[in-house]
Amino acid sequence: MALSDIIDSFKALSNAGMLESGTPKGTRLFLGNVLRGDFHPSTIWAVHAANLADKEALVYKDRRLTWSQVNARINRLVHGLQALGIKPGDKVAYMLKNSNEWIEALAACNKLGASAVFVSYRYTPREVEYLVNNSESCALLFGEDFEKVIREAMPSLPIAETRYVQVGGEPKPPFASYEDLILTGKEDEPSRGLRKGGSRVIIYTSGTTGKPKGAVRDFSKTGLTTLIGLLRTVPFRRSDRHLVAAPMYHATGSGLATIHISLGATLVIMEKFDPVEFLETVDREKITTTAVVPTMLRAILMLPEKERAKYDVSSMRVIICTGSALPQKLKDMSREYFGESLYDLYGSTEMGWVTIATPQDQIACPGSVGKAVPGNEVVLIGENGKPVPDGEVGELYAKNKLTIEGYHKNEEATKKSRWGDYFSVGDLAVRDKDGYIHIVDRKTDMVISGGMNLYPAEIEDVLVAHPKILEAGVIGVPDEHWGEALVAFVVPSPGKTLTEDEVMDHCRKNLAGYKIPRQIRFVDELPRNPTGKILKKELKARVATA
């Protein structure tokens, strides 16, 4: 590592508050782990419980838990899970809305050496069956709202009746009570030997191109340098109050929450996202950081100006936006309302954070997703399997310590996603001479019309630049003459009247002739997955059945 990198890393840690002195007990814990080479993520809870005992750790609804209180609950839960027969290496699924219990369950799995399997709380019984069976989970924690879903799925799940744990409400047999597990457990720190197997989580991808795949990541192998690389780009601090607004079963919500836990910051948790509640919480709790997907940011910024003016959002320093393409229109609106706080992050469940466009980057190179975050190596690979020069389109592969081990029980998909030690989720990109990365489109979304490669994302960006267009989704459909032809699904802005002629005139002014959609279809909304990605399969199905 170059001297300049060492200096930058030291500054980043200092600015984040990570070099603040702790209590004698906390210092002993930390140094003891360092000397043993034990950098397991679960140890951070004990260190923070000693150094930040009375500081708020989790705020959820009317509950405010300090670091010492949360660590005690986590330890009790570990012992409670052990009483159910859960052991290191086992997989524990949980289907919970955002809550303090969600955080506690993840930490307990880490301390126990078990793998946490995230289950979307939007899943149907059949989807739960697939995920639990595919992951080979041997226990399931679920919120009281999902009792009916779980009971319907139970006959097809490989889980003993004694290992279903209900969070909230009064569980009916055979379900166990989450709070009873904690009440009967001990507060003693679990043995370090339990976590030798690692600190794995299995996060299932959104499944936009097929069945969800279980991405396996071991956080015990990420190391401190991964966090430092992020802190050199984004000014997170120990003093932050981080609003968890995105679903934590997805990498956006859980990943950014984990970062702030590592810092010893305070998490303020929203059970589910609502734009007005979001602003109310920012004002009331003096929120400084958050993570959202573009659809969430759009919902906030599309609130009536009079409604947004009710709330003081001046405390907000950092808004991480990720999950799908972020239109320039949203960036401009965010800057006007929240100030220079928006960070456009490109990454994935599989690769973690790869590039980030800071507020300064968005001015210096509009339309890019910034440069590679320190600790990342990015290479763009052409159709011949070799790196392409700057300025040419290639499939983006990244290498970092956050990259997953692979897809659970799916060696074929894992192998297809690798280029040596690098990993890809199929995005096409261009790197300019200054090192800025521009995402062109998803490889599977590319359309070949008349022998020309067309990228729907480019056309969507042009469409949403129209003042009367809120959202747009572009797909390719079979065409006898061209091979494929473009169809654009357009959502008009609220209260605006829009005609097909207006859309086509806008396209003619801003796109080459071969890029202009052959059809324009007006819709009230676009089908999206929870991370905001447009479900192109659904759009194609609409055309096929029309």
C-alpha cells in the first residue's frame, strides 16, 4: 500500500470516529481479538457494549435499546437457539419485517457460527418453500404477521416443529416464542470457538431472470480494509443516526445497517417504507444518513412541495442510492431538496459496493456511477473474453473482499459469473479516460435490431428527461423485419396529459433513428421488484398477450 493510501486510510478512520479511545474493558477486548487474529464481525457487539454501553444502538417504534442492552439480548438469543439444537454451520432462515429483532437475529447467528438466510416478507408459501429447501435451513424465525404463510408452507419444509420461532404476538403450538428464547437464555458471551466456521449470510437475488439464487458471503473474510475503502469515499461517522428504510432482507438495507453497526452509530429502524413517515423520522430523530433505492427516493421527492416543506431535513449528510439506475432528474431534485448529500452507488448482492459517484463526481462527470471504491479492481471484458480499452463497451467484472463465495448449490451459475477471480452480474459498462464508469445496460436487456446493439437504459434516460414523463421502461420484442423492435412503456407525470406524438417528437430530437421505439404504451406504473429494478419479463409478457 502506498504511503498516500495509508495516510488517506488513517484520515478516514479518524474522521469516522473509529480511533476514539475506549474503556479499559473495550480496549482489552479489541486488542485481544487483534492479537489472536480474530476479526470476526460478531466481536464488535461486545466491544461496543463495553465502550458505548449507554449509547443508543437501536431505535424501533417506541423501543430504544443501548449497546449494552442489545448485546445482552443477542447473547441470550444465542443460548436460546443452542437450546433448540442449533449449532455452528447450521442455516437459520428468518422472515421478518425491519425491526430490532432482525438485527438481533443476524448478530446471534454470527456469534453462533450459523448462517443467516434472509427471506423476503413478501414471499408466498410456495416461494418460502423454494428458498428454505434450497438453502437447507434447519430453523425458521418469522414475524407474527406471517403465521398463515408459514403454516401453509410447513408440510414442505425440512424443519422440525420445535424449530419454528415466532416474533411478536402469542405463538400457538408448535411455534416457540422469540422473547421466551431470550428470557431463558444467559447473558454470557458465547464461546469464541463457535464462530470458527465463519460468519456467513445467504441473500437470495431478486430473480429477475429466473429463480432466485442464494448468494453466500462470509463477513469474517472481508477485513477492516473493506470498510476503510468505503470510508475514504463516503463520510460515515460513529456519531451518525442512520435511518434503515429499505428492506433488510435485501443487501441495501442490511449492508448499510451493518456498516453503521461496525462504526458504533445509532440505527433508527422503519418497519416499512412510507415517504411521509420517512421525512417525519428524519426531522424527529435528526437523521444524518440513510440508504434508499431510486423508487423510494422518487416517492419522497414526488410528494407535494407543501408536504415536503413541513419537515426539517437539514441534518441529512449522506443518502446512498443504489439498486437500479438513478435518473438525472432525480439527482437534480434530490440536490434541490436535500442538498449535496446524494451518493450514487453501483454494486450488487454478489459484489457489494463497487463504484460510487459522490456529489462532486456527479458534477464532474454527469451520468457516471463514479470511480471504483478503494479496495475494488474493475475490468471490462469484451465478447472475445479479453479486456476492452477505455471508451469501449464491456461486461463489468469486479474483484474485492466483499465478493461472494458463490451461489449456494449452483456451481454452474457461479462459474458463468466468474472471470478468474473477478465476478459479474451481467452489466455492460464503459470506462472513460479519467476512470469514471458508465453503466450502459444489463447484458440480458440488450436489444439487437437490424444488426445494431441497442441499450434500453440509454433510451429510458432520454424518455424520463421529458418534463411530462415520470418513468419509462424499454424492451425488445420479436420483429420479422428487424429481428427485434423497441417498445417503450411510459408513465406520465402526475397531473400531466401526454400524447404519443409528443413522446415520438421528443425521441426524434434526442435519439438516432434506429434507437426510436416502434411503439409507445402508456401505463399507470411499471412492474418493479423490491429493489426498484424494472421487471422486463412482465413487460414482454404484456406485449406477447396483447
